[in-house]
Amino acid sequence: MAGGKQSPRQKMVNLMYLIFIAMLALNMSKEVLAAFGIMNEKLEASNTKTIENNEAYLANLETKASEDAAKYDKLYKDAQKIKALSKDYYDYLSTLKEELMSKTEDARDYAVMDKSDFLDQKFFQGDNLAEGGKEFMKRINDYRTQVAAIVPQGIKASVEARFETGDANGKVEKRDGTKQDWINYHYEGFPQVASLAKLTALQADIQATEESALKAMLEGELSNQVSLKNFATSLLGSKSAYYAGEKYDGKIVISKTDKSSKPVKADLTLDGRKLSEGTDYRLEEGGVKMLIGTGSPGDHLVKGMLYFQQDGEEIEVPVENSFAVISKPNSALIAADKMNVVYRGVANPMSISIPGIPNNKVSASAPGLRKVNGSKYIMNPGKGRTVKIVASGVLPDGQRISTPAEFRIKDIPRPSGSVSKQTGSVKVPRKNLEIATIGAALEDFDFDLNLKVSGFKIKVPGQPTVAVSGSRLDSRAKSALKRAKRGDAVQIFDINAYITNNKSYKLKKVSPVVVELTN
């Protein structure tokens, strides 16, 4: 019975049960303490390895900065700042750990490290923080703020997450929904070995932050170097000159054009003759600028070695390229883009160039000729049956050449009248003719001229001829059409047409259209 007295035997059973529970809790506590100790050992070993890696990253940045200060000097200085901040904070935590373990005889006897006295007294003073606690919070907050302001933008969030200290008020929400100060939540009342592991974990976060920052700096600059913004294209063929009709087997290649791709020196020859820097070539980003003369016609070979600085070592790149020199041209090439004649009343496109002379140094003259851009010209011929075009240019050596060419001038051929774009003799229903558009077309003509009809005449059998203004039948024409019979041949003639953008040009007489009514 719950309210009755317990027998001596029952009291003994209860006591033994309590002792068993206490022993079980004691054993579990020792196992947990040992687990914290093992975790601390692994973190310490990992920190040692990460410190070595970070030193290597920093040394690599230092080498890069000495080779290319423009790209790496600021990165190296930022890395040094992060290194200094990390070391200062890391050393502070090491000192705190030494104080925590100062009264422990065996640093690996984790089972006895169950007291929380040291950090409770160092960090807390009643409900407030002691000086040690205030310094601890200042250290972690300062490190987070200062490092986050230096690291690349991509890892800023991870730095802030690693060293966060609760919400805006420095609070952490507990399992029961209440809130507690971050430092109390993580360090008050914890066993000595647990606090030791937590401090070592903070040191691991410091080293991880330093490592990710150094990696991001190196990888970010390497990404910039391989970015297409730092590359240019050039054309590379198996030979430098090709004959007409040959297949061109060249390819477009890309090369770096930043400072890291500038040779530190070169050893070059032209057809066996040693070239001199400054006189025959100039070192620049992306390669070598050649300053040599072309020499006599034929193939010429540039051979030798370029030397680049990379990671403190001198790298050799062999050179063996040839180029061809051809004789100077002495005549111009002139051709109409669409035919061997030019048409009066039409803006005839033409190409005029002289091989070996840039287009901006070529001029052409003729009545009605004007330049559009480059080698493109427009010819609007005037009177006469022929026109002479003279092309002139100056070769690189100053020699002037001039070549004439004569073209025939033709008039625009006679347009054909059309009904709904049908020409000649057509068959359509009466209703279709009433709403049809009368037009004019230039059949088999190489130029697409926009012709419009301003008037025409229509003759229905048995009815007087009707003159129409515009391109569609008016009321009088439709009235006459209604009197036509099936099979009647309606004539549309005297079609007046014009070129929309050249109304002054008088077209030849437009051929008529004969329409057979199908109903």
C-alpha cells in the first residue's frame, strides 16, 4: 500500500535500487567524459594539420605576390591580416585552455574532469558576466566582425555562422522555449573536459576560416586569370598564304593577355638571324610583338624560345612559326554585286577594292557613284549608255595605282500589268475582279523595286472605256463590269506605274492584262 509502512526488506530493496541507478549514472558519466576527451584529441590533431596547410597557402600567395604584385599583392596583405587576427584569437584560446587544465595532474584522465568550477568562476559573477566572460565575448565578436570584413564575399556568411553568438540580443532558445544568454547556454555548468573540447572546437573553426579564406583568394584570382575577359583570339593556319581554290585548314586560337602571360625574356631568330629585343621585337602581355621587316617575297621562319615565370620557376615555350611575303598588287578589282551592267533608275550596289591596300585608302570616282562604307559603293547612273569608274589607291611604299573599268547602262525593262499579281491573260470570277488590285511587276529582274499603280483604263465588251484613278476599280468601272457576260475578255491597259522611291524616273509603258470572266 502506498500509505502503509514499508517492511525492512522493502526498504533494503529500494536502497539497493537507488544504489544501482547511481552506479549506472556514474558509469555513463565516465563514458561521456571520455568521449569528450577523445573528441578533443582528434580536434587538436586536426588543428595541427590545418595550421601546416594554411602556412603553405600563405607561402604560395607570397610567391604569387612577388611575381605579380598587381594581382596578388592586395590578396597577400589581406591574407596576412586574417592570419594575424586568427593567431591572436587562437593564442588567447590556448591560454584559456592552459588555465583550465592547470590544476589537472593527468591531462588524459578524462573521467575525473567533471567539475565546472574554473569557467563558472572565470566567466560568471552572479547573474552578470565577470571580466573573463566579458573578454571572452569581446574576443569572439571582434574576430567575427573583423575577419568577415576582409574575406571574399562568398565565404562571409560561413564566417558569421561559425562564430555566431545568439540572436540580436545575444540569446539562445532552449528546448523548453525559454531564452538564455549564449555564453551561459554553452559554458555555464559544463564539465571541465566538455569545455576543453568546446574551446578546441573554436580553434578548429578559426583554422577552417583561415583555410577557406586563403583558398577562396587563390581560387578567385585563378578564376579571373582563366576568365575569357583575359583572353584574345588569333588565327593560326598550317601556312601563312593559300592559293585560290585551296581548303583553308586554319583555326581560331585563344591566348592570355594579362600580365601573368607576359614573357620575361625571349631568344628568337628570323631565317637564322638573331633578333634583338626593342629593335626586332617587344615583349608584351600575351606574347611578343614583332617589329621586323617582311623582307623579300617567299616564306620566312621565326624560331627560338620564350621564357615565362611561374611559381618561382622559369618555364620555356618553344617557338617555330613561318610567314609568307607576296608581291605587291598593281591593279584594282571592280565587280558589280548582281550583274555586269548597271541600271538607270536603280541604286546599283558595287564592291570596289584593291588587294593589298586598306579600303579606307582606296577611292573611286564616276558620275552617280557614292561610297557607303568599306569597299561598298552605290551607283545611280545618269544619261548615256556607258559609265567609266576609276579606282585609285596608295600602296604601303607610297606608290599610287589607278585602274579604270567601263560598265554598260541599261534602262529598267518594261513592267507587266497584273491583276491580283497575275500577269498576261488570266481567268477570274467577276466578283474577284471587282475587288482585285491592279499592279505592275518586273518579271525576272534582279532588283526588287517597289512599283505602285496610280491609274489605268478598263474596257468591257459593249461598254465605253473607263479611266480609273488608283489601283482598284471604282464605281463606274464596277457598273460597266456588271454588264459583262461570262467568257467576255475584259482589257486593262494604259496602266500608269512608278517607282515609290524614285518617282522622277519614267518607266517604260506597262503591258496590258486581259481578263476572261469565268461567271
